[in-house]
Amino acid sequence: MQKWTRDQMAARVARDIPEGAYVNLGIGLPTMVANHLPADREVILHSENGVLGMGPAPAPGQEDYDLINAGKQPVTLRPGGCFFHHADSFAMMRGGHLDVCVLGAFQVSAGGDLANWHTGAPDAIPAVGGAMDLAIGAKKTWVMMEHLTKGGESKLVERCTYPLTGIGCVSRVYTDLAVIDLTPEGARVIDLVEGLPFDELQRLTAIPLVDAR
């Protein structure tokens, strides 16, 4: 089955981020979005550990490990970028100053509930970090994740079975198969990987879908 690669997913998210937006990219897959933002579009990237104005990942050999994102990955800094206290960073997140946050997820419900910090497994290490603050504080919360678990189960579910990060906060989901808006009228598919029939996407997804392309 044809799927978008992780870089293609990141490029698809980057395409939807508007000019002038203040954006937080969560740990893991979402950090790749920074590498696909057009150079001529002004997007101000925020990192939970206290950075504003991040750029893409540095070229090999140019890493500065005093300049990292929340996932401890080396990043670059755009002209005008700055650093500040962790408390100030959380004040930005909680104060509604971020236009968009892009987070990973274990599950997203049809109603936009987010579960992305703990699977509930006995050996799993809970690590919510700032995800709950981002999910509720940002004006829009988008999720970037694989469509299916390693076991082939849908990560889009009627009701999350993992501990929740936020309730009713996710408005859009980007997977390796589709882009789906979660609305009061249902889960609306606005983009689909080339060659994948809508009926097949529906078969793989545990919630009803509406073809809104």
C-alpha cells in the first residue's frame, strides 16, 4: 500500500502553516516540519524549552548542542531568534500566544480527544512534558502520526483507551495516508495519498469518514 514518507508528511503539514504564524512543533515526528517550511514564508517556531525563532536542522558537522529543541535535537536559529526561561515559554503556551501546535499521538478520538503521553503499559515511562499545556493553549492543535499502530490497528478511534492529554482539542490529523479535519459534522478527509481508494481508507479507520476532497 502506498504511503507518504515521514518527510512527505512533514512537507504536507508545512504547506498548511500560514504566513506569520507562531508554531510549536512537538517532540518526535513533528520536529521534521521545520525542515520543510518555505524559506520565503515567515513562520516563527517556538520550542517548549525556551526558544523562539528556530530554523531547520543544522547541516551535518554544524551541530551546536547548546542550541537544541525540546527533544534535545540540535537546531538552528533564524535572525532575531531568542532564548528565555522555561517559565516564560510555558506562559506563552498557556496564554494563547501560539497559533498552531503540531503534536504526535498514540490515539485521537472522533471528538478530538488526544492521548499522546502514556500507553498505560506497565513498563511504559509516563512523559507528558508540556503536551497538555500545548494541546489546550494553542489556538489550533494538529496531530501528525502514522495512521495505524504496528499491530495494524487504527489510531483514530471513537474513544481513546489511553490516558488523555487533552479533551476535544485536536482539529486536524495528518497521517501517512490522509489529512482529516475533525469537525462537529464528522471526520472530513481533505487529502488522501495518491492511489489509495477512499473505501480502503475507511476500512482501515475505526471512525466514520466523510470524503470532503
